[in-house]
Amino acid sequence: MILTRKIQLIIDSNDKAFIGEVYKTLYRWQYICFRAANYIFTHLFIQGQLKELFYLKDEVKVKLADCSKNPDGILTCSQLGTTYRVLNKHFKGDIPMNIISSLNMTLAKHFNNEKEGYLKGEKSVRNYKRDIPIPFQRRNITRLQLTENGKEYKFNLFNIPFRTYLGWDKVDKRFLFVKLLKGEIQLKNSSLQLCKGKIYLLAAFETQKEKHELDASIVAEAHLSIDYPIVIQIGKFRATIGSREEFLYRRLAIQAARSRAQKDASFNRGQHGRRRM
């Protein structure tokens, strides 16, 4: 089972000039990923549509296979290798090729899953935007360890020092990092996301799915309340679902909308506004 968690990252340095350079680098990588993703889907779509170009000469071979392995193949390498070579030609030296390789494999998998819809004209080809996450492989994270205060974690990613900002973690992010350091779970290929000047790690943890056996003697009773959307009672334990202030605000808004509809309905002409009434 794969669990994905969004974790805020901070550049682990006090040098403002270095931090500025890191941000410039990350935004440049993000822009390259945006261009590369659209390159990948464009080339894969064109390759998949070659058989539909029936107006070509009959002698044209259209089998998407390596010509060295298949006599009818028209490619000089594997289909996955074709898009990688295109990206290598355009972006080598501007971005770590591990990022390009991860992006290429991930998007090729997405394309193959949706290929039937593209070929039938039922779906449009994906169009990626500039805020695309930057993918990377697990081995790109090095020196993962606890910080000096014992509350956060730090690591290097492409030789850039990061540390986490978990804050008041009410989910299970801290617990997942503890299990990761113990080797009980694994970190799979993940990605970085840049959003409004902040850096987030979209971490994918691979863990075993827990099996829970239901106890028929434990009964959870749920009922509606005037103050909260739902109140749940399990024995002596009582909990609420939803915020009291938000629920009160929405309830008053619905009452006011209903009252306005009732007042306005009295001015409707005959056979007009029946549905609203």
C-alpha cells in the first residue's frame, strides 16, 4: 500500500545568497519538467497515431518496436528510449537526468493507461502546467537523520540540504519517518512541489496494509445535533464531526436563502417559479 504525505521543507542553511540560488535552481527545474512533460505526451501520441495515417505509402512500416529486435520495427531504440533521447537532447546539462528519467517513466505509464481513450477520440491528451511537481528517485535522498532538537528530520536531495517542518503533526508523518529510519517501511519515488514560495515534499511511503478485525460488541452511535453536524458515541467516548462555528454559519445561510426564496415566490406570475416554490 502506498501512502502519500505532503510535508513542508525548509532549506537547511542560514546563507541567504545560497537559499536564493537554490530557489532559482528549483524553479528552473520545474520549468524544464513542465516542458519535458508536454514533449513526452506529444511524441507518444504521435507515435500511437501513426497507424491512423492511412494516406501514407503502403510500404511505410508502422510497428513501434526496436528495428534491431523486430524486422518491422521503425524505431532505433525502445519506445521508452525514444522520449528519453528527445529530452536528453534538449535538457542534458540543465537538470539532473535522474529527474528526467523518473518523469519519463511515470508519464509513459500514465499514457499507456489512457491510450485507448486517446486512440478512440474519447479523451484529450494531457496538458501539463508550469506548477508540475519535480519527480525524483528514492536513491537521490541521502543522509536522512533526525535534527539536533529531535523533532524534525534533515536530508540531502541532489546535494541540497533540506529539513522538514512537521509542526503540530496530527496525522502520521512523524510516525512514518520513525518507521522509515528503522527500515520497517520504504520510501518510493516521490516529488517536490513549489507553491507560493514554499517547498513541499510529496513523499510516497510503501507499507503493508493493516488487517483490522471488527469487534461486534463495540457499537458506534451517530446522531445529528443542533450545534454540530454529527455527534458520535462509542461507549463513554464522545466525539464530534465538523466545526461548531462553520456549521452555525452554514445553517444560518441556508435559512436565510430559504426565507428569501419564500418571499420572492409570492411575486411569481401564474405557472412561473413553481419549481422554486
